[in-house]
Amino acid sequence: MSALPPCPKCQSEYTYEDGAMFVCPECAHEWAQDGSDAAADAAVVRDANGNVLADGDSVVVVKDLKVKGSSSVVKVGTKVKNIRLVEGDHDIDCKIPGFGAMQLKSEFVKKA
């Protein structure tokens, strides 16, 4: 039996291989065998132009967006400050002046 590396998260020695990944049965952490962290690569959020977004960035809306449950529209060119990135379909949490708290998709904004 070959020696498998310990879990980088909890240092458990009971790791096992699952395809191209190592898995820790104690903390359920998974990481790639080549040493790169696949979860960190998947968490990259890009705007409509392909620029990488980060927490605290300012963005500008590039398309008129209808507000669900209202007859209001967020107009093109609306600047949104201090965004927060979240997991899910709508990957930006923000507060839009005149509308309040809202979630946006990164494909409808560009970095300011």
C-alpha cells in the first residue's frame, strides 16, 4: 500500500483516493492529487468583460434589469459599490441606491 498524504485541513492520516482527488473521511475535505486546490479555482467570479471580481469592488450595470416583484428597473450605468461575492446562481450581493439589498448575476455587470 502506498503512503497517502495527510489531510491539509485536519492532518488526519486516514485519507483515501477517489479518482483524481484525495478525500479525508474525518472532515470531508477534498483536494486534487496534483496539489492545486480545485475549490479555489472554481470560486473565481468574472464580470461581463472577463475581469476577475473580488469582495469590496465597485461595478456598473451593463443592461437594464427588471426587479422581480416590482415595476422598477435598474438602469444601465447604475454604479454599485462594495459588492460581496456569494455562492449560487446570483453570485453578487449588494445594495443598490434607490432599491436596497439585491442579488445580481456577474454577467450583467462590469468592473468600475
